[in-house]
Amino acid sequence: MKGIMKLLNYFPWSKEAWVSYAQCRSTLWWPLSYLFLAPLAVLIILGAILPLSLFLKGWISFDHAFINYPYMLLVSSLVFFALFPFLDGLYRLIKDQLAGNEFDENTAFKHIRHSKPMAIAMGPILLGILLLEFLGSLFLPFKLAALVIYLLAVFTPILCVYDSEISWHKAWESIQFALNNKKLVLQVWGMRLLILVALILPWVIVALTGSHKALKALTIVLAIPSFVYLFVKILPFYFYYPAYVHKQIEQG
């Protein structure tokens, strides 16, 4: 227990952030669930159900690359842009909670039509990361560059909801903020990494059981409820903690 407390002390305001987070955890799941489900719904409907239905009726064929690739690009773009309204709503809810304003399940959806700043700021960053990842398959340093940009963009969604200015400069401002607080960025990502490790830990334990069928079955039975509990309990904190830290820095 002492080791865990020492570890948590490495992350600034972790205890205070958790207490604050506990006040809105269940409410955060409203926009967060849409953040996961909306892109998935677009992918399933437009990427699988619709083309498969048309194919079975004989209206289209998958043998034409001239049609396939543009359609795949269109579906990928729609999946991509389905993220931003709910990412914006999630951080707007967090913003209101941190500001002490009243909030409820509808708070995240009140400004869903005004999420353009989030798309303009986050869009170039995510597209740049995808491009660098692709180039990284040819030349490894590009993958490292993509990782660096991903790490530095941790505060970009937060800056977008605090300033409604529609400009891609928000992306650059957030990266400058991160560069001026490098240690803080590493600490925030350390907390995020800790959350991800906690989520995959039950499945790591299952994998370590090897070929022992009885032991594997037992660990799976224990892993499923453990994973669900951790998923519901701590995943929203992955998004909440950077916003809380940013708020403290701004106040300081």
C-alpha cells in the first residue's frame, strides 16, 4: 500500500483529481459512450451492412478498386469526424464540473452543433499522426515523430473548449503549452499509462496461465468482472485527469 501511495504522489494533484472526478464519473459516461459508439455505428452501417446489402442484391461489386478505395476513404473520414462532437461534449462537461457550474446528462450535448473548433484543432494533429505512422512503415524515425506529437497534443481538446476561437492555431498553442511543461506532460501520460495497464492487467494474468485449462477458466471467470469494474470505474479518469491538471496550472 505504501508503494502505491508513493507512486500516486509522483502524479501531481492525483488525489484531488480523483475526489473531483468521483462527483461526475457516472455523468461522464454519457458523452464517453457516444464517443465510442458513434464511430463504431458509422463503421458497421456504412462499412459493412450497407455495402454487403448492396452486394447481395447485385447492385455493386467489390472487384473495382476505382470504387472501393474512394468509398473506404469516405467511410474512414466519416468515422474520423464522428469522434469530434462527442469529444467536444465530454470536455465541455468536464469544464463545467471544474468551474463549479451545474451539469447533468445533457450538458455534453448542448453545444454538439458547435464542435467545429475541436475538429479544426484536432483534425490536423490526428491526420498528421496517421501520415507519420504510414511513413514510419518506410522509415522508423517518422513513427517516433508521430509518438512525440501524440504525447504533446494531450492538452489540445482542453484548450478547444476553453476558447471557442475557430482556428487550427489552437493545436499549435496546445503543443507550445506542452513543450513549456514537459515534465507535467510526462506525469499526465504516466497516469494515463497506469490506467491502461490496470485495464489490461486481468487479461495479462489470463495469458500467463498458459495451457492449464482449469486455471485459465478460473482466471477468465475472475478477469471478466474485474475488467468491467475497472473499465467503468477508471476509464473516464483517462480524460478527466489532464483537464484537472491543466486547470490547476492555469490557476497557479
